[in-house]
Amino acid sequence: MFKVLAALLILAASGCSGDDDGDFGQLPTQMATASPTPTPGPLPGIDPDLQFSMYWHSCPGAPFNCAEYDVTVDATGLVTFDGKAWVEQIGQATQRVSATQLQELVEELDRAELFERPCCTCGSEPPLTDSPSSRFDIRQGEMHTQASHYHGCWQSPDHERITQLVAATVDLLDLCPWIGSEGLARQCTD
């Protein structure tokens, strides 16, 4: 057995020839490591502290299917969708959006004036029952706000601006493949 081991060592050493004078050169003093994947920085023209979340909650007690999901986008353009019920994508999925899409979403946020008018009232008319609700959480620079809206308050002075923001969010973040188009009270159609 000793002879076999010695023969293997000699064969291994003879197969590893260095330069012509038999010098094997320096062995590496540290192991090579794979470079970590760099974390992308904020997209051009986007506030590096931007974080926008929308929570779309189902229609309580409704006799029809109503999507329920959360979506978040950050300054790098990373969109994280978390489907809860009545959507194509149950669980988390991610994708990236372009700087143009994200800039257009920031413009929609500005138009919705959630920093100036975050509270949504139902108005004087009674709300339609079994409607979905949306909630927003927005961080931009030093500013932070939260707003929510019950979509049964269709006569609210805030209803149109919030509905437009929801539609723009779905469109600009390309959420329809994850939301799907089946059932009623959907934001996406075929």
C-alpha cells in the first residue's frame, strides 16, 4: 500500500511541472473568492430614498372574486409583488422597471397629492358595501405619509385621484400578469 501511495505522489508531482528550471512558482497566499453581485443603486433621476407601497385588499363579504395583493417599488426599480388571494401570482414575485416607468409613477404620486391630502373621506353619501380598499405608504426624501381609501366611497372628493393612482400603479409597474383578469372587481382586463 505504501508503494502505491508513493507512486501516486510521484505521478502527481511529475504532471505539475512549473517553468523549465523546475520551479513551481509561488502558491497563492489566499483563496480566490467570487465577487458578490453588486446591489444596484437608485435609478437616474430618482430620489435614492424613494419607497412606495400599495396594498389592495379584497372585497369583504362580496359574492365575487376580488384581488388581494401588496406591491412595493424602491429607488432601484425593484418591484416586489405579494399575491394574497384571487390573483394569478400567489406569493412573492419580483421584477425591475425602467427609470422612465419609475419617474412616471413619481409624477402620478405628485398628482395624487398624498403628502398634501393623505386622508380620504367618504363624503356625504353612504358607501357601496363589499368594495375593495387601498392603502399607500410612501417615503420620498425626508417625507413619509400613509393614506387609505375605501373604494365604495365612489362619491368622495378623493375617489378619482386615488382610483387614478391605483390604475397608474398597476400599469406602470406592469402588474397585470401577476394580478390576472379573471373574476369581477379586477384592475386588469384582457
